[in-house]
Amino acid sequence: MTTALQPLDAASSGAHVQCALVAVSTRSTRETAEAVLNAAGLTPLHVDNEYDAIKALQNKDSVLGIVDAEMLSAASPDQLRRLRQEPSVSGLPIILLSGDSDLDIDAMVELGITQFSGGHVRYADLASRVALVLAGSRATRRRKVAAARLRADSRAISAALRATNDPEQMLDLVVRGLGETFDACHVRIETFPDGRVPEMGASWSKKPGSPGIPPLPLHTAQELSSSLWEREKVRRIEDHRNLDELAGPDLPGAAEAGLRTSVFAPLAHGDQVLGYIWIAGTTRARHWSRTELSLIKHLSGNLAHGLVQGHLITAQREVLARLRELDKAKTDFVATVNHELRTPLTSITGYLELIMDGSGGDLPPQVGEMLEIVGRNATRLNQLISDLLTISRSDAHASGLDVEELDLAHLLASVSAALAPAAAANDITLKMGPVTSPLLADGDLAQMEQVFTNLVSNAVKFTQPGGTVELLGEAVATDTGPQIRIQVVDNGIGIPEADIPKLFQRFYRASNATAAAIPGTGLGLAIVQDIVFQHGGELNLDSAVGRGTTVTVRLPARH
């Protein structure tokens, strides 16, 4: 009787030569082993000791070994154990030709030798054992290839999940990916009513138009999913037609849908069950391997995490879009109010000037004083409207910077000249201190002029008659590069220490300014800070009650 031997897949395809280690002492047995291996498409590698064996295995692709008792007994137990610890030898299947020797079976099993052939070596017997080993190797290789493919496909599904935040797209990716990866007939995913994910479902069938898996009743699905999640399990049914009592009840609707095999996995995040995944086949019963079940659980976890994150991001985007709409509506409203207020205010101030100039006749002194109060408040209202519009544009980023080269020394001189009459009217000395010229920086001329006009106006406003306001400017070197430092120094009423951290908040006014009834909107410093920050600068304020205030502006110098 002869046994037909089938070579391993790689050998038969000619991809590379596969070998078999032969450690046999007698010539006739060696020839028999060589004939069997040649018939199996394997190249024999004859060795005489453990060192030759290790060298041969390291240099060749060996799939099995044939060893006789005499060669085995020539090596000490320690040598054999060391040999078995070699990476190239540890997983190699060994066929032992024991002859008539008495062997310690337990010791052989410990060495990984599970195939034995006693007595005289016959070709047919050895061929059968070689064929059995090769068949086992093929099966192991097929399982490894299949597991590697499953892992690669699962990684591709997970990567696709990470590439989107759209919940519907996630479900479509996963139902199709699971169906194709696990060669299923149907896949269904359902999510439960939950604030963290949208309530939705998706299904896939290998045959287009197939009715697929029916959705489970909500209560049943939630109970089953929660039970599985608590036990960290999935529901595996290898054959719906052959369920035993230990397997538990069938899944509702499985028989009506003609299902033969299923895996039901909970979809959960944290301690909360969000839905389920149901993978099914209709053609035959199926054994679901541990690798398959592990990958299904892994993908279920990735999908649950992706749905929660995607839903959160989608909700944030909707809120952001709504906030942008509200911000635009606020900006439009402020612009409209600005126009509607300025038009009558312009008329009021115009007629007020005519009256004050005597165009309507002479005015009694008391009436003139009243009209001066009206004029001051009209000017204050006009400034408030301008500040509100500036703040609104800053929030909406509508006022882009018109950047050009600026000489801040020249700009400070212009601001000082413009505000000198107002300072003199209040008996306040406004002077330019040491200012290095030129002080070159890149910026928006109109906005920078507004910054220093606001700062100097504030200093004049909060300085008592007889006081001074001084402007200082110089170029300084810092760790981050050259800067221009501008300081506005006054010896006015100062600011209480508790108020300083809040001064840059909109509409906030220092307590002593309010108590002294000094007019103001509380927007000036907020506007100044916005503009300075837009220019990449810094703004600092140092003050003490009764001592005065120093405001420092730092701007990047022009390179």
C-alpha cells in the first residue's frame, strides 16, 4: 500500500523550497525517509548532531523533522532541552522513529515529540505520518492566514471609522465591513434611545433586495444587550436549528428570517448599553472562532466610541453654527441701532451748536448752562455708540487690520497735540517724555491711534487739576525679539487694587470713578486690549489709589 503525499502550498507553487530535517543513523532508514520526503515535495536536510541541526534550521525553511532513537539518545537531556528552546526548533513538528527502543513517553511529549513510529520503518507508515504532519501544517497555516486577513480587515474598518464624524456613515461602513470581513449573509445595527447617540439603524445583505434580519423589539434588545455587556460576552449561535438547552433561547425572528448561524454583540460605551450588532448567515451552521468573536467585540467598542464622539462633535458644530448666527444677528442689530441713533443724534448736536452760537437769538445764562450739559451728554452718547460699534466689529472679526509701517513716536506726538487743549482746559500738563525716534512697528494706523487716544484721554479724565500726564516710548530687547514699549503715566486718583483685575471687562468701571461721578462707558480699556492683542502685543496696568496709574503697551518692533 502506498500513500499519496501532497506537497505544502508554497512548495507546490514554486514560491520557495521547503525542507525537512533528517537525523537518522542507519543508511536504509535514511533512504526511506528521503524517498518519503521527496514524494511530499520536501528537500531532506541530513544532520549528525544538534549544532548541525540548528545551523540547518536557521538557514532553511523547514516544516518537520524526522529523528531516530539512536540519534536522540546520543544527545543529553540538557542538550535536547536547549535545542528545543531555539526559536527555529521550538515549533517544529518531530516524527520519532523509535525502532525497538523503550522510550520515556512523558519525556518525549515534554520535548514536543508527539508522532512515533515503532519497529522496522516502512515506507507506507512513514508516508502516512508525514502526510498527517503536513495536513496539520496546512491547517495551521490557513488559520494563521485567515486570522491575519480578519485583523487587517478589522483595522481597515476601524481606520474608516476614525476618518468620519457622521453617525450614518459610521453605521454604513460597519455593516458592510462586518458582512464582507466575516462572509456573512446579513448584518444589522440598531441604537437605542439615548442622549449620547442618535437613535438610528442600518442593515446590509449579501444579496441586494433581501429582507435581511428583522429588528428586535426594543425591550428585548435592551435586556439581551445589557445582560451580555454585564458579563462581557457576545451571543454566539452556531446553528439555530440545533440549539441545546445550555445555549439559551433562540433570538426572536431568527427562524422566520431563515437564519442558520448568528453572533449578537452589545454596542456599549462606559457602563451604558447604546445598541447592538447582529451578524448572521443563512446557508449553513458555522463555528465562530475566538479570533472572530474577539474582533467583533473590538469593532463594536470602536463603533460605540465613534458614535458617541461623532454625536458630540456634531452637536458642538450645530451649537457653534447657531452661535455664529446669533453673533451675526447681534452685529447686524448693533449696526442698525448705530445708524438709527446717530441720525437723530447728529440732528440734535447740529441744532444745539446753532443755538449755542446764537443763531436763534441771545440765550439767558441759565439756559446756556443747561444746553452745555445737553451738549456734553450728546458727546458722551456719540462716544458710547462708537465704542459699541467697535466692540461689535471686534467680536465678529469684521474689522481686518490694514497693516502698514508706523512710526509710533510720530503717532504719539499727533495724539498729544490733539488732546493738549482738553488737558489744558482742566489745568493738566500733557507732555512728551523721553521718546526715541523713530519707533517703527507694523500696524493699523487708525486702530493704533484709537489705542493711544483712549489711554491718554483716560489719563486726563482721571487726573485732578494741577496734575501731569506723560508719554514715554522706547525700543527694548526681549527674549522673544525687539519690541516697542509705550507708557502713559499719570499722577491721578489711581485705581483700587481690587478693581484692577476687572478693568478690562466690558462696561466695568473702577469703584472710585463711579463714586466720583466721572463720566465713562467702561468700554475704553476693553477696546484697547482687543486692538493690542490683534497686533500681537501686550497690555499691562500698574496703579495705586492716590499715586496714579501707568499703562504699558508692548508691540513687536518692525524687523
